[in-house]
Amino acid sequence: MRMTPTRTPFADTADRLAMLYSESFGGKAKGRYRIPTKLVRQLAGRRRLYEDDIRTLTREMFERGYVLIDMESFFVVMGANSFVNYRRANEDVLP
């Protein structure tokens, strides 16, 4: 018998946040955006977001190819591929 993975309470929230990435709003066709913590709480159906909740939501977003950054009063959603082309620091550049 094959086990199906259990869907976390934040999976639906992550799906909605991921969908927003490809939606047109704020003068852009798609891409990174910020969203108020209050709105994320509403999407999740929670009065509060605890550290564990944010960690779970961050993991759910990463599984979908997005990075969720907690900025205290809002969250930033970016594509994980955005970071691939960043320049790399190594021992040679450290003072």
C-alpha cells in the first residue's frame, strides 16, 4: 500500500502565494512581491503566525520553487531561481 503525503495546514496558503507570483498586479506582469503579515494570516485562517508556522510556510514555499522572507510586518515572495545568478563570495574576497 502506497502512503500519500499528509497535506500541511499551510499548503493551501503556499499554493495561493505561489499563484500570486504569476499574477499581474502592482504595474508588473508577474514576479516578486511583498504581502502584509495580516493578509498572510487571513489566507492561513490564523489569528497569529508563530515561528513554527512561518517555518512551515517557508518550507512549503521552497518546495514550490519560491523563497518566503519574513520582514516582520510583511513577507517578500521571490522565485528561488532569482538567487542563482548572484555573484559568489569565497575566501579570496574576504579581508
